[in-house]
Amino acid sequence: MGDDEPRGRDEELRVLGGPREEQQVPGERREEARVAGGPRKEARVTGGRHEGAPVFRGRDDEVRRIDELLAAARDGVSGALLVHGEAGIGKTTLLDYAAARAADGMRVLRIEGVESETDLAFGGLHQLFLPALDLLDRLPDAQATALRAIFGLAGGAVHDRFVVGLAALSTLAEAAAERPVLCVIDDVQWLDQPSVDVLAFAARRLCAEGVVMLFGLRDGGGSGAGHTGRGSGSGDTGDASVTDDAPRFKGIPRLPLAGLDRQSAAALLTGLLPPVADRIAEQAQGNPLALRVLADALTLAQREGQLGPLALPDDVSPLPGRLQDLIAQRIGRLPAATRAVLTVAAADDTGELAVVVGAIGRFGGTVADLEPAEQAGIVRLSAAAVRFGHPLSRYAAYQSAPLARRIAAHQALAAALDSERHAHRRAWHLAAAATGPDEQVARELERVAAWAGSRQGAASASAAYERAAQLTADPHLRARRLIDAAQKASESGQDERCRRLADQVPLPLSDPASAADLARARAVVELGYGSPVRAARTLLACVDELGLVGGDTLGFAGSDPLGLADGDTSRFADRDTFGLVGSDTSGLAGADKMAPLLTEALHAALSAEDTGLLAEIAARAPHLPELAVAAWLFPIGAPDSPAAHPPPAGHDSPPPTGDDHMALLMAAHCAHLLADHPRAYEHATAAVARCRASGIGGWLPTALDLLARVETALGRTGHAQEHATEGLYLADSYDLDHRAAHLRSRLALLAAVQGREADVREQAEEALAYARPRGVGRATADALHALGLLELGLGRAESALAQLRAAARERAHPALAQHLLPDLVEAAVRAGRPDEAGEPAARLAAWAATVGQPALTALSHRCTALTGPDEQAAEHYTQALVLHEHGSAHDRARTALLYGEWLRRRRHNVEAREHLRTAMEIFARAGAAPWADRARAELEAAGEAHDPGTDTRIGRLSPQEREVVRLAATGATNREIATQLFLSPRTVGHHLYRAFPKLGVSSRTELSDLLES
């Protein structure tokens, strides 16, 4: 098919329209689709037959919006739009209109989701880019390699889903380099989840490529993997809200299609008597497909006005069910041989005529058997493809077939798809044909899961494991496969699905390793939606039941590893879910699971910031490297005070190797708690990279939150903002509320630095609403800290002190409170309550002396200057500034401001101006407006007038422009910048084009000098 020719269905509403007419105006849809609220002429209509040139009825605003997007693309401006509505509302007709309009001068790439292909990772993306595979040679090597791998054109695994997303964006940009591109992605609800994620990723990053991406989504249709109902009778036609699927399209503009108004609907039925047209319009509820179907279903007497109560009952049932019944009736009138081959075509997910013909030939069918269906408009045939006129007709063709015929269709397709290229389709067809346990098919599905998992298709892998479990007779093997499915669901961010799968695991378990993995899956769900303390207790219960802890620690294991002798089982959450019958509970069988169980328990307890629980976990195995720092920080008996001896050796080791993202996260947490922020940054960066490379989307928001936390401590607030924003987007997209609460608290703190009061309060209050009732102590304390820091920056010291006091009550341990204590001390001093500042200043000084990190020691000197003898203040401020020299610029500016204020009050104005000027410039560059204003006011009071308009030109840039300019100043090319920021090179050029006038520069060579100044 040529680039100028729309790839879509012949007509969305061609389902029941009778024989197809061959005449068509170029670039326009045939007249049979006119009743879709779409193209038709004001001409004569006879019993649902419409003739004439196309116009639209009732869709003026929608058509105008499509036209504007296409016009902008021709001017080089990209855009995206999600068109959504119920089945038959006219989404495909509107997309067909766009394709027809784009045929003049634009390249059109088009796909439609196929329900049976939802578990085939990247199948949709492959279909979309099939006409553009020649462009892969133009991409950077890593991107081209990634696409070839996921398309099965080359071997190897894909190690970074973001590279796949960037490769898709780059491919579109390369295609648009020749002429503007329109991408039409219809029936998104049936597209595989990895393809949806990649295409949405690209759509959000479009800017100046000349690309338009239009998505068609059926409300409540359930986009992405997880709809594994092939052969089972499932297949919701979707009358629910688009919110079921819209989170994946967050940030993409939406165009909801509602039913047509009564006047427009009746106008589409001008061939009928007015009372009949009104009755049809009322029953159709504005649904264009229903208008057509119900009009076609009328008898001649009914067209003439004889409408009995049974023909069109007054109590309207949901439209999709009625429409399916009507379509099924039409299919039922076809010859038996046609219905049989139509079932095969409906079960096939390739759309290739050769595959269908090969399958139907196995039971004597031929392509000629499809002719009656083609004449009825139910399917369209070409030399290469079989296409259904509308997804409802495909659904009806499949669901109306008897079970035996559906099974035979899948068996025939499995036999026809015997090449290695179709191994994954073959496995799914065999699974759909299975009516009971089948270990051979289950093993094939396990191989499908492994293949999908290696290509960032964790959700598809989970679906394959789940179906494999359904086909498994052995309860122990079924349990293992369900647990694998649950873990993959968790990795892909589907925590609710993880819960459902974990609940299906048959108990008791005989394998300690499986019990450990089940505990980990349950803990992830509990952490994600419930209490972090309960999540940690769930993991500890499994450790104890498996007898993994030696009796020489705290006596949790030994002769009574289940702790049942005293009748007290309350401390072991859900003990019966990990019961092991006839298994080795000596700890040997599952010994390799102890470290992961305790490490994840520690992670959950850190989220709660429950020091007693942290001490209990660490004491189980203090010899483990993963727990050694925690055992030192939170000793049993005094969990709020670290041990007297120095930190354990090895805490400053390089990042852990291997695939354990949790080990990296905990290494970063421990370094951060010890105030070794550079090393924490190294570990956190590695954790983010590991999550990206392994496709662990469920844990990526957690890693990004930790990275943003460390970057904030290092004063890299711009990067922290970007990473926290990305993390929150991912958490919201996957409905990971726990992770979102942490990220909202982080964003609230960053907004507080800049004095964005509305943003601080919105993010902090939302975080608190989730965190407080569930005992998520870290998010609670961070949100309160953000509110206090906001008040402090705005000069409202009393309010600041109240919020910071509340935050400090959540954090008794100095390691947890090390970033809060300096703000608490300053708020108390500014509020005129120096007596309240002494204790937190002393705690900070003691902790700084223990860990010996320069950044923390600098903060300690600042607090001592505020609370100690006045004659020693200058010395402490000076020492602090020296130690700040290679640390956080923001902390340095805060200290310089306080020192400048102190000097000015003592009339050392000349020296004061030097420090106040430094503080003002740093604050201005960071966009910390309240702090810059305070420094400016102090500077003026010290005798130096200053024009706020000359503070910084960088502040005029958007965050994205700042990041592009920063990289361009290093000498990076547009393509290199695009690779780092997941943009297209054309978008990078667009940002530089906008930034240069704001900065007053005319070339890239001037950027380096500007940033250095």
C-alpha cells in the first residue's frame, strides 16, 4: 500500500451495509459510512442507503480540531490527540477523515489493534513501522538495534525500554524529514501494552517534527496486555469510562466523542418518516453505528410507520449488546462454509490472507468461501490481507461461533503458523484451543513469557505465565507459574493484578523458594496500597516460617520456627499463606532468599521510617552486607541512636553488580543516610539504569524518587525536579499510589525552594492524605517539611516552626532528620525561640561528627553559628562556607545569606554585601524567588541597589530549554542531546531556536561562556 493511501478499514460502519460500491472520490470514504456522524450528502436516503458527496453532521468542532492539527503539521509543528468514545460512536470515521485529508502531501502510517494480539509484545508497533523499516538504517545504532530486536529481525535482548521509545520517536522524525507524517492508531484498547507505552511515549515528546499522532480508544476497552480472554468467551465491548485506560495517555490532549444530538441524528435518517426517524434516534442514543444498524433492521412495514412494542422496546438495553446481537444475526444468515472460514479469519491476528487461507485449507475451506461475507460488507479482501469492516463484526463472527468451531479455528491457525517467526502466535493459538491442562502448551507459553520479558514486555510475560498456569495440572508447578506471573505483573507496575494472581496461588506450598517469592509479591502489593509496616511484617513472617535466621540472633528460628509454641501468631502477618507442608524448613532450601526478603523488608520499613522495625529487621542478619549499615544505624534497644563504634566497613563500596535492583536501592539509601551523597548518587543512578534496562517499570518510580532525593541533597534541584516529575508521571500512570505519595512530597519540597506556594500546598496535601492514614512516615515527614520550608522562605517563621516541629516528630533518628534539622534550627531562631533551636543543633552536630561528611559538617557549623556564642558565629559561618565549596550551591547560598545578615546587623556592610550578592545570584539562577528576594532586600539594606531584571537570563528559559542549553554548552550535537533527553533532533533544534533570543546569544559557542558566568 502506498504512503498516500490511507491504511484504515474500508468503512467503520460498513458492517451491515450490503454490497460495496466501487466508485469513490479519491481521498474520501465510500458512501456506506456516511451514517457514522460522518461524511454524507444532503441527498436522498432510502432505507439506510445514502448517496452523494461527503459532509459531516454534528461533528463540526471535531473536524475543525483535526484540520488544525494537520495544518500545523504541514508547517512543521507536531501534535497528538486521543479520540475516545463508546463502540460505534464514530471514532474510526473521524480517523478515516483525517487519513483522507492527509493523503494530499502527507505520509500516512496506520494500524488497528487486534484483540487476540494484546499479549504479543510490540506487535502493534511492528505493524505500524512495517512500511518504514528502511528508515532504521538512519537511526543511531543502539536505537536501530533495539527496534530490530523487538521486531524479531535480529537476535539479542532489549535492555532499555526508553531506547525503544526514543527509537520510535526518531523513526517518526526521520519519516517526517521527507514530508509530514500522520500516524493513525485505532482500536488502542486491543493494542499490546508495550506498543501502547512506546507510542504514547513518542506522542508526548513530539514538538517540531511535522508529525501528527491520532489515537482511537474505545471507552472501557482495556488497552494493553492482560486481556487474555481468547477462546474463553470474554470480550467486553466497552461502555465504561475512558478512565480505565487513559492514564497511559496522560499528557496527550483528548477529544471525547459523545452521541450526536437528536437533530443531527434524525437528519442522518432523512429517508424515513419523521416519527420513525425520531424513534430510531431515541433508541440509538446518538450512537451513529446504532442509527445505521437499527435503520437497516427495519422491515418495510416498520419503515412506513408500523412500529410495535417488540420491534423497538421502550426499555433500552446497553447498546453494545444489542448491536452485537444484530451483527450476529447478519452473520448467521451466511452459508455454513462462510461462517466456518469467517471464524478462522476472526481468530487470526496477523490479518494476512495467506495465513487464513493456509488454515482454512486444513479443513477443506477456500478463499471463495469468504465471498458472501465480502459481498455483505463484513470483510474486505485484498491480495495480501483480510480486514473486517468493524471490530464488532469481527467480535461477533468469533463469539457467535460454537466452541468446537472456535477450537478448530485456533488449531488450524496453530498448524499454519509453523515457522519460528510465528512461534509466539502458535503458542497462544494452542492455548486458546486447549480445553484442559496441557503441559506441552504450558511449557511453550513459558518460553513466550521468557521471550517477552527479555524485550521489556513484562506485562505480556505475566499474561503468558498466567495462561500457562491455567493449563497446568500439577498444583506445585501451577503455583510456581502463578507466582512468576504475579512477579512480572509487579515489575510492569500492575500491582492490583499482582494481588489477584497472588490470591490464586494454591496453598500450602511445598517449595521454600516459591513461598519466599509469594511473600515478596504480597509485600509489594501491601506496600503499594496499604501499610509499609504490614508489608515488612509479611516478609519477616516468611523469613521466620522458612527458618532462615539462625537461633543465635534473636531466637526467631530454632525448634519452633513458626513461633507457635506460645500461641502468639500476631506478629506474623498472613502466616497461613506461606505454610510449607513436608518441606525443608531448616533454612537450607531457601537460604538464597533470605537476603532479598530482609532487604525488601528493610526497604518497606524505611518507607514507614519505623526505627524499631528497622532495628528488628537488621538484627535478624547483621552480618549480611545489605543489612550491616542498618544494623549499625538502628541498634536493638536504642533504635533512634546509632552505635558508638564507627560505621561498618564496606559501606563505601562500588555499586552492587548483577540484576538485583533492590540491592542498588538499599546501597543508595544507606549512603544517603550516612550523608555520603556523592556515593548515594552513584548507587541511585545505577538503580535507575538497572530498572530501565530490565524493564522494571513498577520499581522505576521508586528509583527516580531516591535519585531526586539525593540530587536535592547535592543541590542539583533542576535534575531532581525532572526525575521526580518523571517518576510521578509513571506512578500515576500505573496507579502506584504509594510511590506517588513519596514523589509528591519530593516535588513539594522542590517547589518550596522556589516559593511556588500553590504547587507546594497541592502536592503536600495530596501526599499527606495518602500517607498519614497508612503510616507512610517518610512521605508524611517530607510533606510537612515542604510546608515548613515554604513558610520559612516566605518569612513566616512561626508557621514554619509549627510545620517543621510536626515533621521532626516523625523523625527521631538524626540520619533520617539530617536535612530537616537545619531548617528547624533556622525557623526557631527567626521565630525568636532560640531555646528550641539548641537541641536539634546539638543532635545535628553529634551526627555530623559521627559520619564525618563535609556537607553535613557545613550544615552543623551553620546551625552552631545560629545557636552558639555570638563571638564564635563568624568562625562557624566561615568554616561552613569553606566546606560548602564543593557541595550544594543552595546550601552555600543559605549559609551566605545568614552570614550576610549577621554581618549587616553588625554594620560590616562591605563584607556583608559580598556574601549577600553571592547568595542572591545563586538563588536567582535556581529560580528560588523568595530567597533571592530576601537576599536582595538585605543587599539593599547594606547599601547596594540591585535591578532584579539583571539577575539571570537562564531563568527566562523553560526547564526543557535549560536542559537542552546545558547539554549544547558542553559541545553535544543535536542528535546526542536528543538521545540523552528522549527527544527528536528536530525538537532539540526547536528548543535552541527559542532559547537563543531569550539568552541574547546567536551561536552555540556563546553558551559555554554564558553558563560559566
